[in-house]
Amino acid sequence: MLGFTLPRAARNTRITRAHKVSAALVATASCAAALSLTAAPSDAATPSAHAPAAVKPVSANGLPLTAKDRADDGKKDKVLASSVADHLKVTGVEKQGHTAKEAASRSVERKAIATPKTAPKAAPKAAPKRYANNLDGWIRQSLDIMKAKGIPGSYEGLHRNIMRESSGNPNAVNDWDINAINGIPSKGLLQVIQPTFDQYHVAGTANKLTDPVANITAAANYAAHRYGSIDNVNSAY
């Protein structure tokens, strides 16, 4: 308790009961003020009146979370994280596949653009050449075959010898010369005997002595071997 001293002037003055009571009250008030200043905490140590109170986590039903609830929540978080990761992987794979498909589609489109819309048509096969069924037609057909087989001869050489030998008659037969006497008469447009025809017959023609084209082609083949060409024959051969 703090001491209280009366003024010197008052020391010689008689203190009444009322004075004693007043002095006690003043001393008591002073002590209380000193005690309150000493006991009051500083602002730094005083908790903030506005600080929020700690909130305990609760479950969906409003009850405090148990250890099992926390474990279940941890598992759910792991499952959710795994699901998100899987989704990201699948999404990445799908994007790669989509990109690859787009690239393939662009490649196909480029090829389609590069390819002509209409392919050129193949040239039609040439129709078989037709020849007149007469002396002119027979000579012309024989000349085409001779050319393909490499047998020399001309239209003029064939026509000239035909007119001398048979007058253009494909069925003409010589029944009076030595060949006829020997039983192998000359026949056809160029009067060919059967043995000569058999030996010089040209493949692709009829195997018949009196056939006009076969007769002309075989005789020209024989003349090419013996005289160099039918053009070189001017008499019986």
C-alpha cells in the first residue's frame, strides 16, 4: 500500500474522524488504480476480439468427423485424383488419334486432288480388217499376211502371175502338163501342186490347196525361196 503523508501545516492540526475516513478512501483508490495498471495485459498479448473461433470439421450429417471419415475422405480424394489423371490420359490419346485421323484424311484428300477425275479411256481395239471376196481382196489379204511373215512380193507381181496362170479363177485345174500326168495336177490361182503347197503352206491361212488366200501366200513363199520374190517370176515356175 502506498504511504500517505499530511501536509506540514496540517501536522499541528487535530485530525478528526471524518478526516481519517477521507484519507483512507483516497489511499484505497490510489492502490486500486496502481493494481489495475499493473495487472492489465498489453495490447499485443490480448487476443483479438474479432478473431474467428476454431471450427471443427463435421460430416454430412452434422456430426464431428471421425478417424474413419477422414480415411474415407482420403480414399475418395485419391480416387478422384486418379480419375482425373485417367481422364487426362484418355483425352490426350483421343487428341492424338484425332490428329492422326485428320492428317490421314488430308493425305487422302491431297491424293484425290492429284488423281485425275477421269482416267483416260483405253484406245478401242481395232476392228478386224475386212477384205472383199474377190481377186482384189484375196491379193490384198495375202499381201498383209506376207508382210507379217516377212515374205517379199508386190500387188503387181501377184496380179500379173495370177492372170497368166489361172485368169483369176481360184478353182482352175491343169490336167494336161507333166504334173497332171504324174497325178499331182496344178490347182488354184497360181497353179500350185499339192506337195509344194504342203511344204510352203503359211500358218494362219486355210490348209486347203484351192483356198484363194492360202494358194497365193504359199506360191509367194515358194517363189521367195526359189527366185527371191514372186515379182521375179514371169513364166511357168
